Amino acid sequence: MLRVIFDTNIYGRLASEPDGLTLEERIRNEKYFIVYGYAPIRQEIRNIPKSSKLSQRNRMLLLNLYDKITGNHLLPDSIKVNHLAKKYFDYYQQSGGGYSWQSSIKFDFMIVACASIHGLDIIYSADNKTMSNKTAIKTYHHINLNEYYRTPHFLKYEELLEQFRNQSK
């Protein structure tokens, strides 16, 4: 059983695929692949501006996609998750990381901390600049080793597509 979490950007990418509905259905119906939700991810989607009817429609489509894919597999936000994310950030800064806590890296570190604490296997992300850059990966491994957590594997969006596009129909 693979227990995974999608970075927020995965939902937008899936929604824009020409075969997005087929992909969504295959992901939801895969017995050995469970996608977990996490409140800050849903909140990031909810924070998409409602400035136009198109953006409001897209926001609703993404929330619907998120809810369908994650179902009732939700991981709680907690002080423990936030504390681990802050440890990542402190070590990241010491290692020469260039992003501030208030940038998107805060949410990235929270997602990784949540996945690590709950023992998830994989994080799928299309973000190579913050979540899965070399300094960040080194940070997760270092801190998780010290805190006795297993660091999830990081796979790219293209690997998710390949896995579910190649399924027999």
C-alpha cells in the first residue's frame, strides 16, 4: 500500500490535463494507492483569489478535485507538524537556503513534516525550486534522522502521470 500526499501544485496540473477526469478516476480507484489530504493544502487552494468568475470557477474545480482524490483520508495539522517544519527551516537557513519563512517554503516544509510524522511513502510535487531542491532534501534527511522520522520519497508530477496513464483501461 502506497500512502502519498500531493503538493498543492499537483491539483492544478491534474485539472489542466486533457485526460484529467480519467486520471482522477484512476487515482481514486487504485486500491494500493491512497492520497492523503492535509488542511494547509486545502487552504492554499481556498486562497486562490475570487477576482473573476473564471478564477472562482477554477478554485471550485480544484477544491472539488482535492476532495474527490483525498476522500476521507485527512491528516491533521498539529503543533508537532509545525515544530518539525520550523526545525527544517532553521537548518535550511543554516545550510544556505535562500527563502524566508513567509514564502511558499513554509507550506512546503509543513507538508513534508506532516508526511514524515505520519509515515507517508511519497510526496508528489512539481516544485523543484523550494520543496525538492538539493538544500531542502538535505535538510529533511538531516532533521528527520535526528528526530527519528523516515523521509518520504519525492517523485515528480511526470512520474504520477506516467503511472496512471499507463494503467490498462
